[in-house]
Amino acid sequence: MNIALATPWVLALLPLALLPLVLSANRPESYPSIDTMEADPLSSILNWILRLAGAIAIAALILGIGGIHRLGQTVEKTGEGAHIVLLIDRSSSMDNNFAGRPPEGGEESKSAAARRLLRDFVLERDHDLIGVAAFSTSPMHVLPMTDHKEAILAAIDAINRPGLAFTNVGRGLALALDIQEADPSPAARAIVLVSDGAAVIDREVQELLRKAFARRPINLYWLFMRTQGTPGIDAKPEPGQRDTPQALPERHLDIFFKSLDVKAYRAFEAESPQAVEEAIDEIATLERNPITYVERIPHEDLKPRAFGVALAAMLVLIAARLAEVRLVPAREREAI
């Protein structure tokens, strides 16, 4: 039972609610005899309705005065979703449009398009826990895993400051994994990496990432917001060009991701806001897993409802009182 009173001692007054059931509030009238009158079931029913209305009015007033309320609680439910960390690139190149130039007129920068579409993604996810991290030269822990949509949307909106020059993907992924590790629940998990480029991940960080991904099954999605005219994920080295992470960082980052012990890995290459939207929609479709989540039900003040019930019951009694007709004895009528 999650109903409580702010002042429980008022319960001692509840027996007063029995008074209408044992005492009649009807106006007494004098009759010579009613033994010869037939029983009137309708009058008996109305009589008990009025008595119950009186009892309800008294009980509701006592509970309202006592500060009746519903306690806050948590309820475990089952739905579809996942625990997702949004890892967003904040290097300076994200402030350009997909043509690699500063936005002009109504154009969107890659970071603005990412923020807009990630907001839509969050709003459509009812049962997810979502954390937010960012990276450029260094990783930035923006928001831990939470189901508070307002906080998540604010965290996404906060990533609108001018970016820095470098892209440290490795450290950013390590931070995203740390955010996932802080959540011990057995839910399905995913990291969504939103970036317009890649950088070389040194051997030490690569080994740390391998061990972290091996500890827990996590899906990894790389949304590569490619600048038009730059090498893509599947780019091959040109004749005479060395096939190295320094020469083709996106290609080798994809190869590294494919070598990780992850539950599932997908790379999406997008060259326009429309392509980014399609990729995010596909990620949303893929990350619909059975998930057990906890819904928080806040404290609720029930005094207005109690006083409303009391008012309704008293209006019934007032209406009954106004409908009464006083019978005038014959001698009084003659005197009049």
C-alpha cells in the first residue's frame, strides 16, 4: 500500500464517518400511524444513499485534512530499447558543412545536423537509458546514463561550442566504455560514434579497447559524416600510396572496429543531412531489444481529490435538503 497521511493521528476521527449510518438527519414529522402504509423501497434506497453520502463526506474531509498522498515509488516494467552512449566528435571540422566549408545561408554544419537528428532519435526512444560523451583533443564526459529526456536533450544541445583541431577517437571510445561499465544492469548496450573523420589509435589504446569490448557485449555503430571529396571508409590506396593508418585513417579505423570482439558492428557513411537521418533511423530500428526498465512514479498529493469527493457528497446532501417538503398538519392549515 503506497497511500499515506502527513498527520496520521486524524485517523482517530474516522469513526465519526459512521454517525450518518446510525443517526438520521431527516426532519422528524408527527403522524398518527403509518402501520397501514405499504413499504416504499425507493424511499429506503434514497435514505441509505443519503446516509452513505454523509459518511463519505465526513471520511473524505478527515483524509484531506490529514494530508493524504501517494508515496513515490519505482515500478519495474518491460519494453523495447537499449542502454546507449552517444559519442560525438567535436573537432573543428564538424563546424563545417558537408562540402567542407563554413555554413552559409540556411546550410547546416555537420555538428548542427547531428544535434538535430540525435534529438529526434532521443525523443522517439521511450525506454532507453542514454549517456552522452564528446571528444576532440581530449574526451569529455557530458552526461552519465539516464532516462531523463530533458537532461539528455540539454546535453546534446550543449555540444554546440566551436570544436578543437584534433580527433582523439581512441580516448573518446574509452570514455564511452567507462560510462557503460558504470551501469551494472544486464540490458542490451550500444555505442553510437558520430564523427566526420578518424585518427590513428596508438597500440596501447587499441589493447585497452579490445579488453574493454571483450568484457561485455556491446554493439558499435559508426556514423561517418564524410566531407564530400574526401576518402571514404572503403577507399583503397592509390598506386604508390602506402596503405597505413596515417594515409587512410578512416579505412584503418573501420578495419580496427571489425577486429574487435563486439556483439555487432555497423558503419554508416553519410554525405548529407538526409543520409545521416536515414542512418540514425536504421540504428533506431536495430536497437529495439527486450529491456527491463524502472519507471519512477513521483509523490502525488491526493488532498484535492479527497476534498473534491467531500464536496460532491455534500452537494448531494444539500440537493436532498432543498428538495424536502414540510408537511403542515390540518389544524395548522386551518389556523392559517
